[in-house]
Amino acid sequence: MRWGGDVSLRHWLDKPERPVEEFECLHIFSQIVDIVNIAHSQGIVVNNVRPSCFYMSSFNHVSFIESASGSDSGCIQSSSACGTRVPLAEDNEEDNDRNVGEGDRKQPPFPMKEVLLMETGWYTSPEEAAGSTSSIESDIYRLGVLLFELFCPVSSREEKSRTMSSLRHRVLPPQLLLRWPKAASFCLWLLHPEPSSRPSVSDVLQSEFLAEPKDKLEEREAAIQLRERIEEQDLLLEFLLLIQQREQEAADKLQNTVSLLCSDIEEVMKHQSVQGNNGNTAAESLGSRKRSRPGCQTQNAEEFDDNLEDAQNSSIMPSQAQGSLLFKNSRLMKNIKKLEAAYLLTRCQPVATIRPLGRSFSRHSPVSSDGRGSVVASERSSISGLQPRAQHVVARQTGWISPFLEGLCKYLSLSKLKVKADVKQGDLLNSSNLVCSLSFDRDGEFFAAAGVNKKIKVFECDAIINKNRDIQYPVVEMASRSKLSSICWNSYIKSQIASSNFEGVVQVWDASRGQVVTEMREHEKRVWSIDFSSVDPTLLASGSDDGSVKLWSINQGVSIGTIKTKANVCCVQFPLDSSRSLAFGSADHRVYYYDLRNSRVPLCTLVGHSKTVSYVKFVDSTTIVSASTDNTLKLWDLSACASRVIDAPLHSFTGHMNVKNFVGLSVADGYIATGSETNEVVIYHKAFPMPALSYKFNTTDPVSGHEMDDTSQFISSVCWRGQSSTLVAANSTGNIKILEMV
């Protein structure tokens, strides 16, 4: 018998630790009696009422199978034809094998033949032992033996033999007599030595011994079913309560967001009312210039103020203003979810960490694409001069508005990257023209390119833009003994440029003469990055594969300080307003920020990238952006560096591809430019985590002249022209383009 679908009846009976539960024993016994009753009603003698011959499937159906030993003991005999094998079920060995569990075949309690031999003796009635044939009364005797086994678990095989031997003489264990007196009495009745004194099957079924527990069993089963239904209802209730809790939390969060929006709308309205007296003046001073600017995608200020006043008077909601500029901007509507997330993230930042518009630091004066100064900057300065006291009061109350509004306006005001010029300067003598680094000089007049062709080439930016030539020649070309990894112009000395190479050498060049001024050879391996301090033009930093950052004084030609790390240093960067601090990125996936007055331990460590940090750039004095080969850029707030470890960036910028190459990073006026291994230049704004603009470098087929996509190429370097909207970018084939945001 398979009890619970897992354990044979013989295996279950021979477990000494088996808990004796009366209702279980009686349930099994009743099932077997029912089967014997069915057999007897058909005139069949069941000659094998033994545990090894009963198996219960997972559906609690009981069937008879023949013994695995192949003996004739496993048969059913007819009272009219004694000794004739009459199988109750089809004699199918394949089905029998499927009924025997894997655990029974692997770990039987006793060898099968020994069990069968012992059971044959235990279950043989006295009249059969005397030589008589099996009869219905013999089956009753066997039922008594089975009932005894159900109620008497044994601890060992020897004890089992002794107990069953005593049972032949109707001697029952004391524990059975004490604990189960009714079962013991009923068992002795079934085991009566005189066949005629034994009860019939109908007597067994109608006996109080089975009837009363059967009623209790039905009550118990009903109680169990009721409890299961209650448990199911409890499970459903818990599920519904959990869903209710989650939805309530979402509703509370949504309610908080709506409340936040209402308060922000009110604050913006107040902000407008404070500037109301000066709005018309500002509109008149700026309106003509805005209308005259080509490609501008904003309304003039007068029309904006008129529409705003009408909206305030009529309480127009955004859902009714479908014709506004906001809803006409396809890029905004496409990224509305991301912009919403960026707004909520910005809104939830502490006011102390949000810096007002226009407070970012820069290396240079803002320059436009023509190098003569930024019109946008002059317009902003004219606005900031209006009632500074009132603006200061509003800024304290609504510190989040300025950075988000700045990002939103810049995001909406630009539509694409336009190619201003192609710098066709392929070096036919070199098999590879990969540009590793680009850099503009102090005034944004010249830019230099350097890479694996071992040359530093200096180009005049405006001359390239204004003169449409097939081949662009550098104004200065300087040759190095090794492949170049990085270059950087001195922000004070116009003609001075520093370089680093694959041999670990740092050099300072005089571009006006095309000669090396200083050469420093203290690094043991390749130097990946160098950077001049904007505050101290004599201070230079370099990071190397030897795990060190070195500080150099170009007047001395030797290092004046060293920071040792455990991993390769891939990039170094000074803050824009200080020479006392330094940030660098490492192959251990971290960014370290040091106070150079105490270089023993980092001031703070930025943890969040999952691969090598390839670039770090300061956006302003307390904000830094890092690039990694984990496909992300991350924006960090260094004002929280008192905690020593910063593991939560302000933003994670995604949208470009970067998994193995250095693709460049440059920052200007809140815009972040990076390359991509899809051969694209990607532009982000610091306020939003998704790309604002992108431009793909395509390869021109020399035969057909058609543009084609080369998946092996990638952008290798980018550099902004000061704080303007112009940048220069190069890819892995040496193709250089001057791009402008429009």
C-alpha cells in the first residue's frame, strides 16, 4: 500500500517512530475491509491480505499486485475453485513497476523475499497451518493480524519477530492492552482460533469498533475541510490586504506628488507675481533679440506674458492648453516620463544641495562659436540684474526651480547637432589614426589632437570652420617617441600644452616653437590622463597604470607629491576653482576625491559604478560627473563628502554604449558630452538622465560615395570649446568633426 503516495504500507508499519493515530489506523483498516467485502460478495477469497501486497496511489486507490518474488502466494482464490488464480486487476508488469516508488526500490526496510517469507508465516491462519484450504474465515484472521500491525509499531526486526510469534498464541503486548483496549479486544475476536467464532466481514463493518470512529472520522474530516476552507479564505484575505496596502501606499505617494505639484504651481505663480512689475521691461529688452535669433524655438516674452496672464485669469489647466509650445515639442512628449522622474528627483533634494542658476564655475569666459562671447550669457546677466533682493528671497524658498528650469529650457531650446566642419587630416604613413585626446587652448582659438600616431596636431578652429578645404593642415605638428594617451592645454600660458604617453612619460611642450620644454619620467607604466590646475598654472597631475597619481611642478620638472592606490588610475581632474583638491577614477570601479593637504586618505570615495571609471570631470566646484565602461555616466554631489563614502549619485545617465573603450567626456555650461561605441556623440544635460542630442559619425564609401555604418568604429574623444555650444569630436579612424548645438 502507498500511504500518502510516498511510503509503502510495509515500510510505514515497520517504522518505530511512526506516530500511532487511531483515526489513521482505522481509516486504512476500513479501506482494506471494504475491498475484502467486495471480493467476498463475489465469492472470492483474498489470499493475500498482507502489507507487501497493498499499495496506495496518490489518489488513495487500493489495488492488489503480485509479489515481486514470483511465488504463488500472491493470488486470489475462488471459494468454488480453490487454488485457481483469479487476478483482480490486469496482470501488467509494466503498470506494476510504475506503482512501486523509487524510494521503495532503493531503500526497502527488509529484503523483499525475507519479508514475504515472514509475512507468509504471520498471516497464515491456524486452519491453513493445519493443512486446510483458505477460506473467507482465513481472510478475517489475516485482517486481525493486519489490525494488530497497524496499532503496534516495533523498534527492531528481532522485536517484530517476537511480537508476531506471540500473536500466534493470541498474546498481545501490554502497551496495546493499556492504550488501545477496544482495538486489542477486536483484534482477539478476529484472531479467534476457531474459524466459526470469528466475525463475518459484514459484522466487522457494522461493529461499534469501526462505526463510532468512522463517525468521528467523518466529523474530523469535515472539521479539517472547514479549517482548510477557512485557511483558504485567510490566504485570500491576506492577499487582498497586501494588495490594498500596496495600492494605498501608491495612492498616498500619488497624493503626495499631487500635493507637491500644487504647492510648486503656487510657488511659481508667486515667483511670477514678484517679477510682474519687471516682466514687461525684461520682455521689451529681450524680445527683439529673441525674435531675431534664427532657429529659436521659444515664444517671445511679450506673447508669453500675455498668455500667462490669460491663463491665470481664466484658470486654464495644462490639459486644456494642448496648443502650447510644451505640447508641440515632440522630444519633450516622448520623454515625459523621464522628465517627470527628473523633476521629482530634483524636487526631493534638500534645498541646501541645490545651487542657484548661474553659479557654476568655468575655466574660461563664455565664448560662442565665433569666440567673441556668449549672447545667452549676456542676456542672463541682464535678467539677473533686476531686483536682486527680491530674487534672493524667492530663490531661498524655491531653490529647486532654477536648476530644473534651466535644464528644461535648454532641453527644449535645442534640436540637433550640426556639423560645422570636417577635419580631414588622415595620416597616410600610419596604419592607425585613433585620436585619444582633444583639447582647446585658453581662448578657444586652437585645438589639439593626439593619439596612437605619435603626433600632436594643433588646428585653428575658426579657420577650419570658415575655409572649406578638402584637407586641413595643422598650424603646428609635434612628434613624440611613443603613442600619446592624453593632452591638456595650460589655462594661463596660451602656448603651453602637456602630454602623456604609453611609456609613462609626461611632457610639457611649447606649441609656438613645437618643442618639449620639460620631460618627467617617474611613472613606471603607461600614463592615461593628465590635467593642469586652473588656479595654479604650474601644477600638473597625472594618473598611471602603475596605480599612482603624481603631482608635478612644471618649473621643477620633478614630482612634488604621490598618491598610491591599489588599482590602475585612468583619469585625473582638478576642480575648477581650487588647486588643493583632486579627483581621479580607478580600475577598481571607484572615484576618489582627495584634499591634497592630506593625501594619506581620500576625503571621500564615490561608489556606484560596476566597471572601470574612465573619466571624471567637474561640472562645478561641488558637482562631478564620472564615466565608466558600465554604459553609464553618474553625477555626484561632493557637498555630502563628510560621510567619507557616497554611494548614491544625483543622476545616472544612460543612452550611450560604452563597454570596453575610452570614448571621451567633456563638460560645458551644464551640458555633458560623451562618445559611444555606436560611433555617436551623445549630449546630456545635467538636469536629466536621458540624452538631449546625438550625432552619428558615418563612413563614406570611397567608390559609391554613399554613407554606411561601420560597427567597428567608435567615438574616441570629445571636447567643448569653452562654455559655448560648439564641440570637437573624433572617432577611432581619426575622423574629426566640429559640431554645434542648434
